Amino acid sequence: MKVQLIEQPKEYFQLFQKNISPQFCKKKEIPDFIHLFVKTKKEIEMKKIKQCMKPTTIIWVSWYKKSTGIVTDITENEIREYALRNELVDVKVCAVSDLWSGLKLVVPLVKR
């Protein structure tokens, strides 16, 4: 699986027990998995993810949990709205870490 990370926090690699760097996309490769981290609505709106993915690409969008106390204007609902505007659907939500939540987005089956 080819992986593309976007704006990942420096502690991101501490979440793994394995080195995933050999899976990172090289220039001009299209990812199978994208993990995007956003701190504001503006950050997600600027991303043109759909332009750099296959119909089968999995996207996880992560944002700060409210419990962190970190001020942010992005929520799960804003990410869902972004997904719908970009012909994506959300299929799963999870806690990525103590700081980050995640929402899994995919292209709907009928459009793959």
C-alpha cells in the first residue's frame, strides 16, 4: 500500500510499532492511503485531495479532539460537509491518539 501523509504531527511515527517509510509515495505515485491532519476549516478547504487519488484510495482526516483544549474551528461535521462537497462519504470515526480524532473517507461504491 502506498501512503501519503499530509501535515502529520512530529509524534505521528510513535503510533506505530513498525517503520512504514518504505510505503511512502514516491514522486508521481498515486497513494492508496492518505492521512491528512488539519487544525482549521481553512486548511481542509485548501486541500485538493480528490485530484491526487484513485477511486479506491482511503483517506483519513484527523483533527484535534475537543478534550485537548487546543483551540480549533474544525469538527467532525465540517469534515463530513467537506467530504460531501467532494463526492466522498465517511464510513468510520476513531481516536487516532490522545490528541487526534480521525474520520475515514472513501469514494462511494457506486462511483468506483
